[in-house]
Amino acid sequence: RKNIPEAGFQQELTRRGFDCHFVGEGSAFTFATLNSAAYKSTTPVGSMAELAFLDPGEFDVAISVMDPFVPVWAAANDVPCVYVDSLFWLWQWPEKHLPRLADASRRISAITDVGDALRAMDVLSMHDGQYVAHTISTVNCVQRWPGTAARADMLRPFTRVEQVDAI
């Protein structure tokens, strides 16, 4: 959380004896391949709904940087997940929508087939998907910003939330 060298968290984890694997698409995948020395492997996917092919036995923990599909994959496979969100202040979850969002989170969490869970996530709006991702993750790292504490308190009944400095 603090003072990780500019080289990035992957290199810090590697230095500490962890193997880091990247699975992703688009510009994130391009970034990962340009920095491939930081990863033991880089795997492209056409969409994050394709995560279903990953063998959960090969991972001790999943770290998702703003991708809500990774927490769904992790929850369906009983893999702990750290969800990192630098735009936490952006997501709109009006009080009147919270029962519907909580229901979506429970419904997706209860799906035992990983592919089905990922497809259920795929039909949610971006804002709703972010709520589900936060509530089913093991730990959430949210960037400190005015009002973040109150918004984080909204999630604490469901999950652990840590406010962090700039991500």
C-alpha cells in the first residue's frame, strides 16, 4: 500500500518471491506486454468474460486493477481477490438502488458455474458491475478522495475496504 517503487507492484511482488501473471485485453494487455519482464506470463483474452478458462488451482490470490470481472472469477473459484479502484469516487450508487445492487451481488455470488457468473456480470451496467465487484472482493483498495470515507463505509458491511493514497 505504501512506498512501492516506481517499477510497479508486480516487480515488488516478484522481489518478494511471488510469481505474477497478467491476463487481460486491450491497452492493459499492451502495457503488460511492453513490461513483460514484470510477469511470469501474459495471457490475452478477447473479453474478460473469457476468464472462465483459467485454472484457479494455479493462483493464490487475484489482484484486479479496476476490472470487475476478476472478482467474479475469483469469488466463483474461491480465490481471494484484492480489488484496486482509483475511480471509487466516480461510481454512482444511489441509496434507492442499493437493494437492487445487493440482490445482483448475491445472485452473481451464488452462481456456481464460472462462465455463467461472468456472463451475468457482463449484462450489468458499468456502475452496477463496480458495486458487485466491490462487494464480492476479499479486500478493496480505494483511492482516498473527498467523500471516499463515507462511500467506503457503505461497503464495509460486505467487505474490507482500505483507503490508499494515489494509485
